[in-house]
Amino acid sequence: MHTHKLRAASWLLASTAVCSLPSWANTQHDAHVHGQVELNIAQDGNDLLLEITAPASDVLGFEHAPHTEAEQQALSTALQQLKQPASLFVLPAEARCSLQDSHITHTLPSHSDDEHEGHDEHEHEHEHEHEDHHGHAEFSVQSVYRCEQIQELGQLTLNWFSHFPATENIQVQAISDKGQKATTLNAAQPVFRF
């Protein structure tokens, strides 16, 4: 049930944003820019959807399948951080919000050197060349909260910058009972006000 609400809220946010936000917001999905993260916020009654999309380079420092033990550890650490939305987003206690559902996805290739056993060297080189032409990898975290006192939701503080310091800016697009809003946050100004 929450997944249905999550998809509906995402669709509503995306369709409304395309029609009403500034031109920079409409082109953000077209250009993958390192250091630039997107946060979409949608309120539906007492439900609040937070969807953050970030280049893998901002989250991990690389955008390919992890090859080394250090890269595997970086991925594991990042996934653990992303699985804890309360450490990324701070909602006012007065709003009495509780996490209902959260999903993490990424577009990192699943390629590993072990998958090439049995391939000839030319085929191996061609596959690596092909990988280099793929699009940039991203992480997406979708979190749904239920807020008993949604009217008390006046701001959202992002701790994202302390976890992922390669992020320079977060482009925020929000739709709530208070209206639509678009803004840019950074490490010096990590608070979104509804």
C-alpha cells in the first residue's frame, strides 16, 4: 500500500514540477552533474514523501561497479547510511513524523571481473570499453513518513552534506499544503523551510 502512495506522490510531484518550476528544475534530470543532488518533497494529507537522487560519485567517489575491497567497503558504508533516513533528514519533533517505508535504488553496473572468466581477451576489452560509454550511476532514496501533526512541519534539516561531503548543492522541489517551492541548499544552508 505504501509503495502505491510512493509512486503516486512521485508522479504527482514530477508532473506538477515540470509545469510550474523554474527552468533549472526542469532540466536537472537531463544533465547528470557531479556535486548536484535533487530532493523532491511531496505532501499528501499527513503523508510526506522525500525522494533524494544523487550521483554515485557524490555518494561513493566513483560511478562504476566496485572492484577493490575499499570500493566494496565504500558501497557497504553508503548503503548503511542511506538505509537510515533519520540520519539524513531531520523533521521537527512537533510534527510527530514516523517513517512508514523507505527504498534505496542505484544504477551502478553489476559487472565484476569474475564474470569475464572464459571470455577471450578481445571480448573482455570490448566489454570494458562498452561500460565506459554507459550513463552515469545514481542513488535514489525514497522515504515515506506519516506525520500526526503535519501542520507543525515548518522545516526540514538535511544532514546529507555531513555524510556525503562531495555534494555541493541540493536542488529542492516541494509540493505541500503550503504551496509549491523550489530552492537550492548547500552545506552552509542545509535547512529547507516550507
